[in-house]
Amino acid sequence: MLFLPESPRWLVSYEKYEEAADSLMRIAKTNGKKVDRQDILMKTKILGVKVQEEKSEEDTKNNALDLLRYPNLRRKFFIVTFCWVANDLVYFGLQYNLPNLEGNPFVTFFALTIVELPGLLCIWYLMEKWGRRWSSASFLGLAGFACLVVAVVPEDVPHVAVICSVIGKFGSTSSYMAITLQSSELYPTPVRSIGMGMTGAVGCVASVTAPYIVYLAVISKHIPFLIIGLVAVLASFSGTFLPETLDEILPQTIQDGETFGKNQKYFSMSWKKSSSVPTEEQNPQV
């Protein structure tokens, strides 16, 4: 696009070092940092040599099977995909379950829709403060527990299902935004688009099965909430085992993706962790 600058990494990969340095200088200026252009230019050339070497190797070696071939990448792929499935199930399941709720369906539909806006704004702030991992897991857990509350409360208690459905929709919308960003940062560059596509495709299975789960309400209105809640809580717990990506040097190669996050502690927050891929050339201080 005319007003959208090229990615510095793309410029480096095509050996356009001067343009890459100019782009990084603009980023540094926007971030209020003072850097030396010659130093940036030198670092982009050093990085360019490495990128060209990796590019020649990845053209012949890297493919979608790398997500399953390496144990750490495979674990992250399965967890991320499970979280996508759970988010889709909560989001679409609660939306499709609208006819089974008490009260005015138009008012309830409006509440289920409008709650997405504060959910997106809230997670947007918390992702940059807490990090992606705990934000995503916390809000998905909130959605799951809200559904489980409905599953244990008697059906004749008024408006509990409606209130918990709105809370669940709030949590799933927030978590979905976080896990989408987190997964794009976890997958290494050579297989990022493939990984996102595979994860999204598997996640769509949940949106296909959601109507059938909702239909189980003919037996008991508690059943859809119980299934959706259990899946969301399990996915929330599994999501806590993903590495944090905020303020980290993101994986550029398959090997980076395999080692990324191994040095992080379970309860680490964004302000209490060290970089997982300590390569100075990949991280000009801009």
C-alpha cells in the first residue's frame, strides 16, 4: 500500500539495507530513542548475512511438518490449537444458545454483541501490561467458569444463564484476541502463516460442532453450558504452559522456535523474564 511502509525484516531479506535502516530509524524516532544510523546499518547488514544463509536452508528444509517434528514446537502447536478450539466453541456456542435463554431475545442478543467492545478494549490494555499468556488464559478461564456456574445453578433461577452468557462472551472475545496475537508470535517465521492457517482450520471445527452441542439443550439446558465450560477451563489451564511473548525476541528460525520459552518460569510476568533467544543482531535497540 502507498502509505504503509515495508517491514524492515522483509527489506533485510532482500538486501535493501539502506531502506531497512531508514525504516528502523523512523521506528526509533517514534519510540523516542536516539540511535546512530551507521550502527543500525551495520547491524542490518550483519543480520542480512544470517537471513540469507537461513533463507537458503529453509527453502529446502522447512515445511508444515516442522510444527509436528520438533517436540517443543509440537507442544505449542497443540496447546495453541486447543485454545483456539475452546474460544470458538465458547463464542459461537453462547451465540447459538440464544433461543434457550430466558427474557427478550432481542435485548439478550444486543447484550451478547455489545459486550465484545469492552472485552476488546480491556484485553488490548492488559496484553501490554500483563503479557499475552496470562491475559489469554485468565479471560478464557473466566468464560469457562461463567458457563459452569449456569451448569450447577437450578434452571428456575431467573436470568442467571443470561448474565453468565454475557460474561462468557466477554471472556471469549477477549481471550480470542490475545491467543490470536500470541500464536502469531509463537510460530517461527518460516512456518508462521502455515501454522496460523492450520490452527485456524482446526478451530473452525468448534464452530461447526457448536450447533450440535447447543441442540443437547432439548435434554437439559445445563448440558451445553457444562460441555462448553469444561472445554474452556481445560484450555485455559493448558494455555498457562505457553511461553510469554511480550517484550521477547521472537523466533525467526525453526531452531529459534524450538528453543523459545524454555528458560521462562511458569509464573513469569512480562516485567520479570529474560529473553529466550538472546541474539543481539536480531534486536537493534530501537
